[in-house]
Amino acid sequence: MSRRNYKSPSAETQNDKELKKWLEHAQSQFQYLNQHITIAINDKNFSRAVELDTARQDILKDLCLKDPSLIDEEFFTFIEQCAGENALLISEVEDEMENLTTRTGRHMRAQMAYSQR
């Protein structure tokens, strides 16, 4: 008599292979998107960076639907590394935007002072 929920070892192995293939694909897509996000941020193309980040978030959402015990630590390390790199880039952009805002404010005040004379 066979058990209803019994999975043969070959089926489990096939599932493991499929998961590994999916993880490799997700990692390559994630890496590809991450590279293009970096380029978009460096080019100051923020709308493109947001679109790419949305696609990357979709990959992460799909990942969250997988059984966490099936996903290896190497993959999470990779994701953390990408997130760290992006956080650094975003911080640099924020600093640059703050400097630009400060310079623009100074310029506007100087222009107002000049026009009031």
C-alpha cells in the first residue's frame, strides 16, 4: 500500500534540481538588475533605477514564497551584498542631492539679495 504524501527520492532530487536551477536563474537576474541599477544611479537616471528596483523586488517576493529551508546561505549572502552596495550608492546620491540643494539655496539667496538692491 502506498502512502498518499510519499515522495520518491528521485522526485525529491528533481525538485532540488529545479530549485537550484531557479535560484541560479534568480541570482543571475538579480545580479543583472543590480548592475543596471548601479549604472542608472551613476547616470542620475533615477526613474530607470526605480523601475529596475521594482523588478528586483519582484524577484525577492518570489523568493519569499519559496520554502526558506530550501534556500542556501550563499544566496542570502549574495542578496545582502547587493543590498549593501545599493545602500552605499543611494547614500552617495543623497549626499550629492543635499549638496546640490545647499548650493542652489545659496545661489537663490544671493540672487534675491542682488535683485533687492
